[in-house]
Amino acid sequence: MNLITKDFSTGYKDEKIIKDISLSLDKSEWLGIIGANGSGKSTFLKGISRILKPYSGGAYFNGQNIHLSSTKEIAKAIAVLPQQQRSNLSLTVYELVSLGRSPHKDWWQLDFNKYDHSKIEQSLELTDMTKFKDKSVANLSGGQRQRAFLALALAQNAKTLLLDEPTTFLDINYQLQFLDLLKRLNIEQEIAIMTVIHDVNLAARYCDRIAVIKEGQLIAIDKPRDVLTKEIMIKAFNVETSQVETPVGLQICTIKSCCFQEK
């Protein structure tokens, strides 16, 4: 077992958004988090990413409480790709990716050694960003920029990756390219992935399991076929759907919006 939450609750100031969620992200697994707008998907990810403090319960990585561990030690194990990137865009791609080595350096170690440079180069190669390494991040396309920040995360050498709607600002071509890249890393590098994702069909296509959140509570978690059922989709999204087999596997066809709001 890799990452688990036990009765985990969090939120903003005095408002509890996430309520007693317990789930696990196993080694080499891709777990998708879905739910309607405002359901608490991103809040949950912020909680286990240490951006928000827990109100109760806990999040644990290999038995260690994430919120009680040092930032450096957690950064060696878990890499986070938020929805909005705030790093200095004037950096070159190589300079940006090199920031991923920071958790592995002591404060007095200003220079990278041979191993650090090899990890940076490997991360650039894995994300097909080597040819852009001297280019300013500000001058990259949306898809290239996402790959650059993914390379930064890979340079941390973490085996768990948390992403908050990584394809939101990408067109469909770049969405598929980015998710195909994540799947390859998931399989070949054995990286466990937890992704907040708004498109249920992309979740069905790429994720090993899907967790459904409604009003801050976990209402289902299982394999896509067992989660994306007519009953659960009505409960979570208030829409009637049907499962359809396609050349890329299970997909969800929306039939109609329901005329009532399920409570």
C-alpha cells in the first residue's frame, strides 16, 4: 500500500468541505477522482498535498502521517502538479526541471552533482522535452508547459504523483498526448497516480479505479465499469447515462439530465 487516508476531513477556515474520506492509492495504480462541480475533488487533493490542514483523521504515506512529516521527506516521495502553475515562467525548461532536485539537497549544497544532472536529463527525455530545455517556459505552448512541469515532478524521483485536472486548459489533442504520457509513466516507471479529472470518459479510459465524491463525501470507489453505473451517475451528476463499449474501451453516453436533484 502506498498512500491512504483514514476518516480524512478538511476544508477552509471553519467550513468543513471534505468529510471522513477513507481510500487508498496502491503502488503503480492510477486512481481518478470525479464528481460534480463543487463536490470537493480539488479540496481533497489540496488536503493530502498539505496545502490544507486536516480537521480530523489523517493521510499517510507508507505508514507516516503526511502532515507531521518534513516537507523535504514528503517531496522525495510525493510530487504534486497543481491546476495553476505559479513557478517563475522566465526560467528555462532546464532550470525549471532542476528545481525538482531541491528536496534531495541540503541548504548549503548549491551545485548539482552528476547524479542530479542525470535525473534532470532523464526527466526531460521521459517527457520529450529535451529539445526545449534551453527555451523559456513562458514561450512554451500549453501542452509543452504541462510536460515541463511534469518533468519537474519526475526530477523529484517521487513514486507518487498527484495531479489536479491537468488537462483543463488543453485542447483534445494535447489532452490525449498528456494522458498517454502519464499512462506510459504509470506502467513503465511504476509511478502511482491520483488525478482529479472532470471528464468521466477520460477517467474511464485511463484510470484503474475511480473514486466518486459528492458534497465532500466518498460515495463510490471501484473499477470504472463498477463505478460509472446508471445509478451512481444519477446520484453524483444528476444525469442519466449508459455504458458503451468502444475501440478505446468503456465509455459513458449521456442520455438526459434528470428533472430532480438527488439528495
